Amino acid sequence: MSPITTTRHGDVLIITSNNPPVNALGHAVREGIVKGIEEADRDDAVKAVVIIAEGQTFFAGADISEFGTPKSFEYPALPQVVDIIENCTKPVVAAIHGTAFGGGLEVALASHYRVAVPSAKLGVPEVKLGLLPGAGGTQRLPRVAGVKKALEMAATGNPIGAKEAYECGLLDKLIEGDLLQHAVAFAEDVKDARPLPRSSERDEKLAEARDNPALFDEFRAANARKFRGFDAPEYNIRAIQTAAEKPYAEGVLEERKLFLELMSGTQARAQQYFFFAERKASKIDGVPEGTRPRDIRKVGVIGAGTMGGGISMNFLSAGIPVTIVEMQQEALDRGTGVMLKNYQATASKGKMTAEQVGQAMGLLTPTLKLEDLADCDLIIEAVFENMEVKKDIFGKLDKIAKPGAILASNTSYLNIDEIAAATSRPQDVVGLHFFSPANVMKLLEVVRGAKTAPDVLVTAMQLAKKIRKVAVVAGVCYGFIGNRMLIPRQVEATKLLLEGATPAQIDKVHVDFGMPMGPFQMADLAGVDIGWHRDPSRIENIRDALCAVDRWGQKKGAGFYDYDEKRRPSPSPKVQEIIEDFRAKAGVQPREISDQEIIERTLYTMVNEGALILEGGFAQRASDIDVVWVYGYGWPVYRGGPMFWADTEGLPRIVEGLKRQQGRLGPDFKLSKLLADKAEAGEKISKA
Ligand code: T1G
């Protein structure tokens, strides 16, 4: 049964797609559309055509699950479909709702007219898959929406709303009311209009680039930082530049060449892998089908510090009331003040209105009394990272919280089972590990205790979506998934300093790899003093030595680096002196350290730790580990994540590198059996 049906409404032929969940343009859909256009062409009784979709959305793009299979190129491939639509002898109207994305927008661009409901979004997110619109999109979009708009949409992958689309000419009409009914009426109005407005033949909007060819380099320069390391943005820019410089027929050939180059590259495979990895993360192993989530109408947060405030903002922004508790009025006022300041900063960038700020803050109830959390459905503890403090709080919550309330800790390392044991309701206890800044970072580690109830997990995963987080289930081990993998990286990076490397050299290796910053830049940002014992007389390592002389990182203007008034870092002679002191005391003769050794000792060890996490069952699947590192630490998505990257690097090469470094990694280092076995068997670790 084809997902495409055709019906008649007077002399308008309606081509309807019903291919849930997102009307992806798989082969059967493409075939059905072409059959519908052919029907319209051969039947004189048909005067116009409407293409529309049922369900959640208009076509949301090519079927990504077909990529890499013959199906995606099987006739009619998408480039052929769009040309058949545009060459239809009757006017074709695309009727859009939901998200006309990628190939979906290309189908709409090939249609002669485009109408949409106001809630629709239009976009070409191919760049997020390491691709570009490969069915004429890079040539038609600038001709219809203008070059600047096309550049913005294609190179960033960000969609625009229907109103903006209408204003730039991408839509011919905004439909208030029934989409089909109004689209048919629109088709009736244009059925005799000739010549048919073919996007590929339009030229007037290319003038803005012809008159100002510098706009492409200006766009490149303005986005250089954001696009650093990615291939696809530049390819999208080049394809659109071609549209401004060459006739359509030539431009579409160039588009094809660039598309195929990207499609065959590692970055595209990595980003497409990640697209599915992100969605797979929401699936929880071992939870009975149909487990229903608990209702979360009111949230309590204990602690109004950086984390407590950031966590609260997530819920307030999603319209969920929050009661926030502190011990001292001054801390409470400071915390709520920071939240307001953050919202105002967002509003000043135009991302929120003053009214929305007021609404969000209006849902916040500050208090000094833990008892005020008695009516909360979820309570999140975000206090000092100390087990005794946390157990004391959970013991009190056990007496205060209503039955069925979920009790969560934002701990980033500590044992959730031990915390749960401080209550009489371990089944209601879970870890909700947010990443700082909690109102910005997308990752949420949902730490599953031995007794955490299935519906608590389902609630946490669903709530994560509501507060626009990507949640990953982690098991109870020290540091869960992300921070546990950070440990070998930090340990080896510090040892490398003693052996002869500098903070700048190590950080550069990581930044050149694609990380937003290296281990020492990250320490300075987060605070060198995190976890410090606070005794300046007790100096056991380089970090103690820095903290003892007030070098706590950016917040003190000095850490592993010196910082100027604009927080620009520069290598510090003082730090070099401290490092050399330590080398002398340890009797270490510094040596030349290669970048490859840094990669092997900091990145290969991370991969090994990820494999150990999998062996221990502390992550549900390898791709979850990749989701943690892309969304929690900025691992470059064009490398897929540590586990996907390990496969592209080659597991045998990684195992060999770790064995080569074994002596330097020390007696505690344990090579993962899973990693070694996969390497031996020639299998992929990212599929584990
Ligand atoms: N192909 C195949 N499956 C898709 C899909 C797609 N394009 N989009 C979504 N799915 C699946 C998804 O894996 C999930 O499956 C389910 O649909 C719901 O998705 C030639 C080459 C449309 C905004 O990049 O942005 O066109 O987990 O959880 O939150 O130029 O899906 O249920 O089994 O995300 O409501 C370009 C990608 C393709 C759009 C809906 N298009 N999709 O969000 O649901 S390349 C895209 C999205 C292309 C041409 C090029 C979102 C959404 P499961 P979901 P959602």
C-alpha cells in the first residue's frame, strides 16, 4: 500500500502523503509523488495540483535511514522527483504544516507555489547531518528566498518560521484555518496562471550577491568560529555561491558533486550516526512497555548556587513552578538575583521578551524552609558535593516530601544508592546530573539507582524533553559516564606536565582535535579549586600548588594561565616555575613529548574508560557515551563521539597505542577486554 494517495477536489488533484512519523521521503513516497504528477499531466480534467501530508508534518526530509543503501538513489531519486514536480504542466501548490525540512523543503521549492499554516517551520538542516540540500535546494532556495537568507539557513541548518518565510518570499500565503481547504482554494485561483513560476528560472533575487560578491566571504568570516572543523558549512556556502554565479543547470551539477563528496566523508557518517544516537538515548532498557510517567506539576530545588539556580531556570522556562530553598537569606537573594540577571541577559539578546522573563520569575518561590517542598512532585538537591551533607538532606526530605514525590540528587560523582539508602523510599530516588551552566548545557545524566522505580526513569526521560535536555541513563559508578571518562584524561594531562609538556601544548592538541577547550583551559573556566582540600600548607600536586597561591582559574585572573582584563589567556611563567619545582622534587628530567603521545594518553584512555563503562553496564549502549560527550563536553559532533571516533581511528591502532603507553599509564591502568576483543575481531565498539 503506497504511502501516497491521490484524490480529486473538482479540477484539483490532491497528492497526499501518509508516511509516519515524519513523512520522510523514502523510495515509496518518492515513487508515489511522481505517479501523482504523471496522473495530473495526462488528465486534462486536472487543472492544478496540491501536495500535502497527513500526520505530524509535511515531508521532514529524505529518509536518513536509507542513506548508504541503494534505495536512496533508486529511481526516482529526490533530484529527479523535484524536477518532475517543477516540470509539471499544471500549477503545483505545496501545502505545508509541521516541519518542511531538507528534501521536504526542496519538494516545496520545486512546486510552483507554497502555502503554510503559521505554526509551520521551514529549513534545510542537512548541514547538521554533514550534508547540503542535494535535490536542487542550494540552487532554488537563494532564487526564492534571497542569497543571504539561503546562506543563513543552509550553513547553520536552523529553520525559520512561516511568518519569516512569507516575508522573505519563500511562502506565497499564510493559511489561517483548514490547510487543505485553503490550499485547494489557492490552487483554484492560480490554475490558469501562466507562465508557471519555476523557482529554477527565477533570477531577480540573485542580484544581491552579484552586486556584492563579498557577502560570501563576509559570511564565512562572521561564522568562522562556529563552523571551525566542520566541512559541510563551507560546502553549503560554495553551493549557494555557485547559484549566484552560474545558470541553474550548471549549479545543480556542482551541487551534486559537492553533495556526493560530503556524503562519502567521515564527517557526514559521524553526524548521521549521531542523529540516531541522540534519539536512541531516550530508550530505557528493562522498563516494562507502557510504564506511565508521574505527573510533575511542581518542582523543588535545594540550593540556590550556580547549579541550583541554573537547574531551576530549566523548569521555570518550561512553565513549571519551582520552590527554591537556601539556608541563608543572603544566599537565597543572591541566587534568585543571578537567575533574574541570566534571564535579562537572554532578553537583551532578543531571545526572550521582558514579559516572558516576568512569567518565568513569577513561577519561582524562594524560601528558607525545607518544609515548603512538601507539595512538590519532584525535589532536586543541588548542594555541596559531600556525601554526609546529601544523606542528611535526603533523610529530612524523606519526612517532608509527599508520597510519590521523586527525590533527585544533582551529584556529579557520588553514589546514588548510598543516598537512596538514607530514605525509606529508595524507589523514588534518582540522580539528575545537570552540566554547568545547567540552564545552557543540553546534557542530563539520569543516574539509575539499584532500586530506582521504572516510572521514575520514564518520568525523568520525559521531563528532560520538556525542559529541552537530551537525557542519557547512567549506572551508579564514580563519575557515572562523562565525568568518569574525564578522570583518565585529567590524570594523564597532569602527569604529562611533569614529564615535559606545557598546559598550552596539551590544550592545543585538544582544541585542534575539535574540542572547545583543552583540559587546563577547562580547569581554569570551571575553577582549579573545585574539590581542593582548602589547606594551602598541604601541597601534594600542581593543582594544590596553584590553589595555595590563589591561582583558582579565570575567576581569580590566574590559574594554569594568566588572564588579562578581558579574560584572554597567556602562558604563565609562574606556573612554569611551579611545574619545574615539582619536576625537580620528583627527580623527573623533562623530555620532548609528541602530540601523538598526548592523544594516546588523554583521548585513547578516555575511549578505554568508555569501554570499561560498557563492560560494567554503567551505560546502556556505546552511542549513549557519545551523546554524553557531545552534549556534555562539546566533543566535535563531526567526529561522532569518543566511541564512534575510536572506530574511525581504528580499534587495533588504539589498543596498540595504549599498550605502547602502558608503562607511563601506571600500574592502575586496565586495558578494557571489550575494547581488545572488538579490536581483535575487527568489530565496531560504537555498535556495542
Ligand atoms: N529520516 C528518517 N527518520 C527520521 C527522519 C528522517 N529524515 N526524521 C526523523 N526521523 C525519525 C526519528 O529517527 C525518530 O525515529 C522519529 O522519526 C521521530 O523523530 C536530499 C539529503 C522532523 C523536527 O534532517 O529534525 O533531506 O526514534 O524524535 O522530536 O536534501 O525528527 O521514533 O524510531 O526527532 O518530533 C533532512 C531530521 C534529511 C530532519 C521531528 N531532514 N528530523 O522531531 O521527532 S537529509 C532532517 C528532525 C535531506 C536532501 C537531504 C526531527 C523533526 P524513532 P524525532 P520530533
